[in-house]
Amino acid sequence: MDRRMGMTLDAADPRALGALWALALGYVEDAPPDGFADWPSALVAWGVPREVWDDFYALVDPDGAGLRFFLQRVPEGKTAKNRLHLDIRVPGARDATTRPGPQEVRAFTDRLVSAGARVVREHDDPSMGFWIVLQDPEGNEFCAV
């Protein structure tokens, strides 16, 4: 059975927040549907009012292996700790048993901070390794591992 999953993130500004998540995940903007040269052409054809065009933004793994990441505009801001967060493996990590060192995690984190993320705290546990907890510009927590 084909079971595809996606992740949806509420946002005040989906496109702006999507830029950070694209960098963090190594994702790209989702391509427009077949038959359309770009998203505006599709939205016009579907009769979507111009004032809501920026209410949604989708990112995909360019290799087609990862989850689709969908951001949607909501009127309320984040008010509590996430019930779910992502652990993002630092690019170049060889496999699930080989964790990057603190230098690699910090270098990756620095790129995310330059794109708008904020470091919350670092963890260094002899049995679990090194990771950094971050927040995106809208306060959603995630970890660089």
C-alpha cells in the first residue's frame, strides 16, 4: 500500500518561514502541477483569489525521498511548546549510527541562525551525543543533531 506522509506547519508568513525550513531540510519549493508553467498560472486557472496566494507554501525533498513540508497561514501565533518537533540530521552524517561531532553541528546551526533561527540550548550527553535545540523565527522548536 502506498502511504505518503506530509508535515504541515502553521505560520504567520508561510513563504518567509519556508525559506528557513528549505535551508534546514535541504528542500526546494514544490513544483507547480503538470500543465502549469508556474504557481501563479495554476492559481489563476483554479480561481484562487490573489489575496490568499501567499497563505500557503510547500517544500519537497529534491530527491523525492522525504516528506512534503507544507506551511499554512494561521491568524494566531504559537503559544506553547511544540508537541512534535523535528530532529534534523546535519548534512554529511554518514548513517544513523555515526553522529557528527560538535563542530559539524555548530557549523550547520550557524547557517540556520544566519537564516533566522535562534539557538535555545546545547546538549552534550555521553550516551546520546551532541545536539542543539533551536527555534525558527516563529518559535517552533527543532534540533540539529
